[in-house]
Amino acid sequence: MGRRSILLMAALFIAALGTAMIVMYVQGIDARATEGQELVEVLTVTDTIDAGESVKDAQSAGKFETAEVVRDDMVDGALTSTNSITNDVALGAIYPGEQIISKKFGAAGSEAALNIPDDKLAISVDLTDPARVAGFVIPGSEVAIFASGDPEAIKADGSTQKLSTYTRLLVSKVQVIGVGTTTITSKTTKTKDGQTTEEIPRTILTLAVDQEQAEKLIFADRNGDLAFALLSEKSKVKDGPGVVVRDIMPEVFAGIGQ
């Protein structure tokens, strides 16, 4: 075999090897890009299931359906059928769109108890609709909690000094374990023409927290206002100094040395 033939065969072999490596690399990219994006079937709720409602009654009322979700959006422990909970009742209200997990169901008579994690305790706060993300916060949701206040410092002589109004992150991540019924309260605000009264819906939400978080929440709730921010698996939250009046209206403080 001539030298030119050998070189040609070697060139063809190298070209084929390079092509194979490129194909394998592209396939690897495709695999990584689609990892966790394949569709899987889960059991979801189509209509609110009330606390104490049996699985059999909910099923008869057509409150369950099978839906396809991206694997990354599949809740841990999500069920594909009611076979394992067929004799149970809902331990709390379950809302449309929620994926069915077994820990939200139990024996009849136990539905009044909150599902509190072993290392946590439960506290409740009363929030308006905007402060609870317009009703999108439901049992099982994870939220970040922000506090706003208009504090005063008490001096040694008993007088008070106004401090800067602030808003800042209070708790970076807690789980909502209960949502109460919504009630309507009246809020009266003074205006230059007199006063106005508006009807404001408020809802009690129950959280699973540790002691330090409970202390912060109770104090902030009694001395200011709380607002929830609904978290997703990809949400990023970090602690910081928060925001004060100077950050919102810097022009007010320009040149006054404060």
C-alpha cells in the first residue's frame, strides 16, 4: 500500500473520529439541557378539598385529576393515584392546582391538628390580601417575610426620638402550614376633606418557625407591618441593611447633612 493511501486512510479515520466526538458532545449538551424537563404524571386538585373531607367523597365529586408537569416542578412525594390514601381524609384545606401528597391526608378525626415539623413551632399572623401575595400563598408554600416599621427610640429622660422608617428582610424562608378564613375589617383614614373608610380583607396564616424566627415575627408584627414574598425553588433571597427613607427619596436629604 502506497504512502498516499496510508495517509488518506489515516485522514479519513481522524475525520470519522472527530465527527463521532462532535456528535457525542452535542448529545451530551442536549441531555443536560433536557435533564429534569421531561414530563411526568401527578395527581392534582381541581376544586377545593375541605379539611375533614374524605378522599372517596372528593373523588366522587371529581376533585382529582391526573396532570403532566415538568419533573423539576414535581413536588417531593407527589402521588399518581389515590390508592395509598383511599381511606383517609384531608388534614387541612387543599386548593385547586396543588399536587397530591400523602402527608396532607390522615385518619378521620386527626384533621384538626396542624402538621408541624418536629423541630419547629407554629405561630400565626394576620395579613391583608396584598401582604399575602393576593391569596396565592397556600399551605405548603414557602415564603420570605419582610418587615416595615416607623420606630421611635426612648431616651434616658423619657422623651422619644423618631427613627428612620424602614423596610427589610426579616426571615428568608419559612413554610406556611395553615391558612384561615378571610374576614373583612374596616380601615378609616383621615384626609384633608375629612376621612375615608375602606373595607380590607384579612386572613390569618400559620407558619412553622424556630424560636428565633418566632421572636422576630411577633415583635415585628406588634411594632410594624409584615409582608410575605412567595418563593419558588429558584428564588434567591439574601439578608441586608434594608431600605430607609434616604434610599427612596435621596433628593430630600441632599445638602442637609443627614
